[in-house]
Amino acid sequence: MNIHDKGFTLIEVLVSIVFLGIIMIIFSSFFINSIKIIDVSGNINEGINAVRGNLNEIIAAEANNDDDSITIIFNEGKSDEITLTVNGTEITQSVNYKKANGEDGIISLNYFKAVIEE
């Protein structure tokens, strides 16, 4: 073999192909995990949007009644303590979604619709 020959030997080409293959396998695992995370995030967002839509329909259709109440205490235990109680209806909606490990998860949203006296 002449020392002035230019180019790569078969061994050098095979070693570089194996090396690139190993690097591609390592990076592909990152991409696969990213795709799973994006899929789960999409499932969660779809669930939240479904719950919000359901809540909006219920809120628009439901008559105000005072089945529930929320009490807020400002400056509790002090001389200028103020207690505020609001009557209304608590509405809860839930939806299932798929987690990354394939298990079912639950998304719940609560809404308090206050009664406004006229």
C-alpha cells in the first residue's frame, strides 16, 4: 500500500458507521420520551378543556341557589376581624386522562357560583 493513497479503509468506515449508530440510538431514546410526554400533556389539555366546557354549560344553565357557602375571615383573631360569607353553589366536574405509564388519572375543577341578591 502506498502511503500517498487518499481515502478511508473499510475498517475506518465500519467503525464510524457503528459509532454513529450508537449515537443515534442514544438520541432516539430522548426523542421517544419527549413524544410520550407531549402525548400525555395533550391528553391532560384535552381533559381540562372538556371539563371547562362542561363547567361553562352547567354554570350557564344552573339557577342560583344557596346550597353552599364560602366564609372568608380577614385579620383572624385581631380586633379588626371581618367575616364575609357568600352563599352560592359549588360545581365540580371531573374527567379521566391517560398518564405516561398507561394508568388513568383524574382532572377535577371546582367552581363556586355566588348568589347575587338583587
